[in-house]
Amino acid sequence: MKIRLKFSALQGKYIKSRPIHHSQVLVEENEEYVLVELFALQTIELVQLILSYGDNAEVLEPKKLRLRVKKIILNSALKY
């Protein structure tokens, strides 16, 4: 499944040097963000990895994964 992730410029430097998946390709890079695509399964490990980047990462596609991550973030915020 194609996954598009957007990272802050600072986090993007790390993502470029240490890809999160072997299929990762750089789609766009500018002063504000780095956009990558990868083809992977939507596993809990991937979700946890995305969440580990905090507000330095955003799931753009697929919508189902974006909503899954959003739900976890909102549920976490409600605990504080």
C-alpha cells in the first residue's frame, strides 16, 4: 500500500539519512518539510513509528491510516 508521509524539515534530514522503510523515496523537499512515499503494510509497528515522531510527522495518505493515527493522538490527548 502506498503511504505518503510529511516530515518537518529538521526531522526530514534524519528520515533521508535513515529511511524508515526500504521502499522509501523522496517526493519533495523544501525549507519547511520533506515528503516521502513508501510501500508498506499498515502494521501497528508502522503506526507506532509514525507516532514516535510526534508533531514532526503527518500522514497524508492513505486516509484510513491518517484517521487511525489521528484517533490515537486524540485519545492520548484526552488522558492529559
